Amino acid sequence: MNKNEIKKIVLAYSGGLDTSVIIPWLKENYNDPEIIAVAGNVGQVGELDGLEEKAIKTGASKFYALDLADEMVNDVIIPCVQAGAKYEDYLLGTAFARPIIAKGLVQIALQEGADAIAHGCTGKGNDQVRFELAIKHFAPGMKVIAPWREWNIKSREEEIDYAEAHKVPLKISRETNYSKDKNLWHLSHEGLDLEDPWNEPQYEKPGFLEMGVSPLEAPDTPEYITIDFEKGVPTALNGEKMSATDMIWKLNDIGGRHGIGLLDIVENRLVGMKCRGVYETPGGTILYAAHAALETLCLDKMTAHKKQELSVCFAELLYNGQWFSPLREALSAFVTATQKNVTGTVKLKLYKGNIIKAGLKSPCSLYSENIATFGESDYDQAQAAGFINLWGLPTTVQALMEQGKL
């Protein structure tokens, strides 16, 4: 299908710099097609305000806002928390949203009879892969348009020039032109001074952090919280039952004011280059820490160690755009099986960027104070001698062979 045959395009629309200029660019370069802007609401507070009006004014014929936050939390985030999935310490905030948004894009594209789906991902990043692999899963024959891989615009500064020339309103300036991604789980910052890893992030600069404060500006008094889990799913905060989505919102507020969840990382992108990003993930960092703490009580050694090993693969599948893959589904089945006894309560102390374990309890705990105590117990310590002899038998045989005594 050539450009002139494309009559209707569904655009993944955030209203940010990239997608703002893509609407007029598509109209100019694809024979004036109909543009349907689709925004996925994954909890990016404030960023959807005025988005429909802006999309229509800049050339879109129609606008959809899809409410995807609960689906993202229940179908992607909680399974990843249960898996302990981290990519090089990154808690996968951007990656969480992409498969769910792409699924929504395909649904609208099929409903509207669109010829193509367009996105604003650059040719350098991971998101192009995440979007397009998900689109291939749900609509393998759908054409995908990625302007960053086609147009002559070379930088975000040139994008601003294009926007100004086409009277496209922007919420950023050249001085605050960080590349950001926001949802209910996190906020990422890339570009500008952060492109030099020697530069310290401006955590104390007003306006830089949006989800919390620097640990230096956090309260001098710690705050205690409790989180309840049932089969690995968070169900209550400080004794109050709530959905996982609502809990993440509340933990964002609590963790943010204590400077929790800041990460400065040089990560290895799927496309092969290293990139430097600063992430704010206050609630998510707390949730991961609480779940991992409870598992120390509830998982046996072999399962815990194998799960830790497979968590790297689990995270890589999501990071690399392979959420909708047979391997990820198989790993999810394993993770779900490991969670049947991960039920209990975790108490945490939050203080100036730190998460301090303050207590654990579970009806499924494998910890026995009677067995582990340094005091008197029912454990027969004399049995350890026979165990060591058997466990050390290969070592003994090897030594005897080397000494010529076999």
C-alpha cells in the first residue's frame, strides 16, 4: 500500500511534542488522510486536559480517550510485581503501558476501518518495537507508520520549529524540553543535561520532580505503612481494602513526599545503544519492596531462587516488546503458581528515600521461630554431622583421589 492509497490513519496521540507535530505532517505527506487521534489514559494526570480540542484543531477528524489504567494494572503491572520483574533496576514504567495502549489502538483501527496505525516513537528507542510487536499480534496485516523513520526532522529542536511554523500549541519550551513519559506508575526524564552521565540530576530544582520530592526535602520524621497481600496481589493499605490501582495512587502520594523511588540509570536499550534516564516511581518502588519482603517468608528456597532467575527473562520479554508471546504466557503460569501462599502483611518504614522493613507476618509463613532460635528448641543439632558427611562426600572423594589414597 503506497502513501496515496492510505485514506484513514489511527494515531497514538499523547499531545506531547512528537504526536503534536505528526498530525499536520501526516496531512502534508500522506495525501491529506483522515486522522483519528487515540489517547490511552494510563494515569497521566493532567496530560489529557484539552487534548481533544488540540487534536481536532491541528487536523484530526475524531478523538478517542481510552480508559486503560485498570487494565494496565491488573493485566501487566501486578503480574510483573508478582514476578519481581526488573530490567537493570528499572521498574518498567513505560514498558507497562505499551502493550495495553497498542491493543486499544488496534481495536479502534479495526472499528474505524483504518488503513494504518501511526505512532511517535523514534527510531532509536524501545517503544517502536513494543508498539509494533503488539500491533502485529492483534492485526498482523496492519500497516504501521513511524514518521521519525521517514521525515527530515533531526531533533526535538527542529520539531519545535515545525510546530511553531504550523501553529501547533505546545506545553514545553526549549529550556524544559525533556523527553518525558508519564503514567500512574512512573515518570521518566531523558534528554538535555541528562544526556551527559556526569551531570547530576536536578532533583532539588523546582519543577524537575513531579511525583515527589528529593530525599533532602523529605520530612525528618519517618512514616510507617502496612500492605496486605492475598496470593501475591495487594489488597489493603494501612488496613483499608482497595483496588490495586487505587493503592498505587495512594502509595505514589505517600512515597513521593518521602523521596522514595528515584532512579538514575544508564540502561541498555533493545536497539543496542546505552541511554541515560531518570525515573520517578514512588508507589511502585514501595509495592515491589513489600511483595519481595513477604516472599522471603512464604516461598521455599528452590522456588524462590528459580523465580529470581526467571524474573530477568520475564522483565526482558516486557522490555523487548514480547509481552504477547508464548514464553511470557508460560512464565506467567509459573509465577501465578508460586503466589498461592504469598498472603500476609508487610510493615514498612519510609524515611528520606529509604524503605526499611519493619515487620512481616503471614498465615502461610515457612519461618519457624522454634526451629531457628538460638535458644532451646526441638531441633536436634547432632543431626547436622551426618548431613555434612553426606553433603561433603564428593569433596572427600576428590581429596582422597588427589592424595593417592583411594
